[in-house]
Amino acid sequence: MDEYSHLMRSQKLFKTWKRCNYVVALWILNTISKELLEAFLYTTTVRELWIEIAERFGESNGPRFIKFRDKLPLFHKKML
């Protein structure tokens, strides 16, 4: 594969990843109450968002974090 083909493939994969990242971020952000939402709006990837949520709610709010995590598939079904 020549360099141009590799670059074009990488750009296409990145565009697909970026679109998926955006959709998943919206699913997650839609599960957060409006009062807390602003604290999470400045993350750039779903991974960063998930880490931020885990750091804020992971240990001290373990049951709430698990409930939040378990709700995500329900929002996925609603989007389809």
C-alpha cells in the first residue's frame, strides 16, 4: 500500500471513529443531570469523559456509577 492510500484510509477511519465518539459522548451526556453536565462538557473523547465520570463518582458513589453504566445500553436502543 502506498503512502497516499494509507493516509486516505487513516483519514476515513478517523472520520468514522470521530463520528462514533460523538454519538457515544452524546449518549453518556444525556444520562447526566443538567446540574452536573457542565463539568463534563470539556472532555474531548469518550475515554476522557468516562475517566472523569469514574473519578468523580466511581468510589464514593459506586452504586450510582453502576446504575449509570447499566443505563447506557437503554439509550442506545432509543437512538436506533
